[in-house]
Amino acid sequence: MDFLGINASNLLNTNDNSNPLMWLVWIVPIFVFMLYGQKIQLQITSSEINKSLEKLKTYRDDTRKELIDYIKNTLKPNWDISPRLDRYIEYFTIMPVDMDPNGIVSKIRHIMRTRENFTREQVRTLATELNSLEASKIANILEVVTTIHLLYKSVRHLFLTAKKQNNFPLILPLQMMIPFIMEEAEALRTAVPAFKQGQPIGDGIGPMIVGKMMVDTKKMEAAYETVWSEKEFEGRKLLLMKAEGPSGTVGRPGEATEKIISKVKPDIIIMVDAALKLEGETTGSVSQGFGAAIGGIGTEKFQIEEVATKHEIPIYAVVIKQSIKEAITLMKKEIADASEKATSQIYDMIKENTKTGQAVLIIGVGNTIGVSQ
């Protein structure tokens, strides 16, 4: 067939190596990608990251609005709280110098306690009559908004820097990390309703298990927002410790452990906590191990390990597996149902590793919102 004097069959004849048009079809794209390949990839990648960045901005704005609406509806302040909350959201923490690591844990603990105390007191200034439960709810939601805001600013900085310098290799690390960042941000966003309603979250499974064991026992203060009690089990003395619920707090398990051990030295320590599952693992599966099962920045973990090492007390761990989203959102049935299995394993560990007359310290680690004792 002829079209404008050109034989179409000859034009499309790929077997004719001397056809100049076919050479252009293959060679021109190669030269284009050699010269502009990185820029093209940068534009495609930038478009994908920009969509995630817009999502992060939406998450931040939505959670901020939810926090403001919750405070207005619950506390009914007669003044505009938005400027003060926006100032809180922009607060930052400078870690101490680590050139000399000796004593750095105590420095970090001091700085973080200062921040926690300041935030707690500032939240209480929002209303004259504010109970500890409502204060903890607001503080937890404020922490969610602050974290999402920090994620948004960090991603935006890396994204704009890469675009400004037109640097494709600079944007590659961000492209690799963005799925994990978005997973965390989505989890934080969906955590707000549970905090507002004071419902247990997945991370509260440790305090829930120990809280059930503490039923009908006399509770005593072990440290700030941390309680403990004693009970007997087959001739052993159980020392039970968790953050004081139903407020949304993790307590101070490190300080509490030191105080309890100074009164009654246990023969073993068993820590019960939520743990991030690996892909393919089942939500609510229970595992046993060794060492201090506790997250955070490491100060509480260091304190527990230090006192346990000083008194030569073995530390055992029981963890309930869950994803990061499941850990900070409303507790799933699979996680709650795992409490019976975990409790059974705890009692088995006690019988296997202690004798009659010995003492066991059992620590329920996690945010105890919605979980009493």
C-alpha cells in the first residue's frame, strides 16, 4: 500500500537493515535516554513522591483538626487554642553530645523527662479541671500530630533538595524509604480515634496481661504513673508491675524496677510486650525469648538491664506479634485473644525457671490506655 508515495510495507520491513527510518526508531530513543534519562526518571519519581507528600500533609492537617475539635468539644475553652497547639507541634528535642558516651543515658533521660513534664503541664493549662485520663488522651493525640508533622517536614526537605539540585541519586534513598514512612503515617492517623475514645490499642497487650494477673491484689505505687502488686503462685511470690491505667501512659518501668528490686529481690524477671511481626508472621502469635522486651529510645531498657546485671537476675521475654499499624490502633481480636496463651506461657516459664519460695518480677510493657489493673 502506498501512502503519500511511501511504500508502507518497505517502511515496516524490519529485515531490511539498511532502512534508515528503522535505525532512527532505535537509535534516537537511546540517545535521548543517554542524555536525559536521569531527568526523566527524576520527573517520574518526583511525581510519585509528591503524591505521598500531599497525603502526609493531609494526614497532618486532619489529625490537627481532630485534636482541636476534640479539645473544643471536651474542654470547651473560651479562647482560641490553635496558636498554642501549633507552637507545641513545632517543638523539637536536641539530643546531648555523645563524644564521650559515659553517662549519656542519664542525660537523654533527663532531657526526655523535661520534655514529658513540660508537655504534661502545658496540656493541663488548656482547662482548669482536667483529669489525668483526658490529659493523657490529649497528650497522646498531640504526639501523633507532632510525629506526622515531623515526617512531613523531613520528606518535604529531602524532596525539595533533590528537585532543587536536579539530583536523581539524592532522591533514590527517599524513594526506597517512602513506603515505610507512609505505613507509619497511616498507622498514626488511624490511631487517633482509639486515643480519643480511650480504647485499648495493640501495644497495650502487655499491660492487659499483667493487669488481669493483678485483679484482686493491693496496688502500690512503684514510680510515677506505675503500679505494682504481689500475689502467690504455687509457692512462688509474683511481683506484678505495669503502667497505671486506664490513662494513656507507659509509666516509668526502669525506675519502678529499681525500686521493687531494692525491696524484694526477684530470682528472674519476665517482661511482656508487643513486638513488630515480620512479613508472613501471624498477628497475635506469641514468642518467648531472652532480654529486656521494651521499645522507646532506650533509657528505660538500659535502666532495667543495668539493675538486672548488677543483681545477676536473668531476664526473660514474652512478646505478642503485630504490625506497626496494629500496635497503635484499636486492639484487634486476634491480639486480645492471645492474652490467654501468653499468660499460660508465663506461668510455664515461672515453673520451669524458679523453685518454691523464689520470687518473680513480671513487667507488662506498653501504652496502658483503656487498660485498668
